[in-house]
Amino acid sequence: MPWYPALVRGPSMTPTLRDGDAVLVRRTARIRPGDVVVARFRSRPSLLVVKRVARPEGTGWWLVGDNEFVTDDSRAYGVADVVGKVVLRWWPRPAVMRRR
């Protein structure tokens, strides 16, 4: 399935996304810096995360959260593999995800 829903947990993407926001994710290989994505850190493959793409890093991606005070991103876990791109938040209020 190319599209699937996901639920945001935790404060790392505040203010763009908040704990409890529901998002629509599209599986795609077309990822660019600034995109909000769902990914797995190679050091924690059982954990799915929602983060912003900072840059390509070798064969993976360097991801950061929008909340500078939460460091559960590539600074802590290293390179990640992207599962899909967040394209829309539909709950609690619809919004298209835009690149920064």
C-alpha cells in the first residue's frame, strides 16, 4: 500500500507536529532535505519515528526533530532509513506538510 496513516507520539516535532497528531504517509524514494518523514534509525530498527530530513548521510539520511530541546534524533541514534514521506496532517486540523 503506497499510503498509510501514522500517529505522532512525543514532543520532538513540536511545533510542526504535536503528540497525538494523525498524519498521512506516502511510501516514496523521492526524499529531499526539509521533508518530514517516517523512518527507522539503523541503531534502533524496531522504532518508527517522525522527523525532518536534514541531509543525505552515506547511504541513509540524517534526521532532526523540530524541537531543539529534544535530542532523540540522528544526534543520538545516527543514520536512518526513510520509510515514507509525511504529506498531510488530518487530525486535529488538516494541514499540508511543507518544507522548511
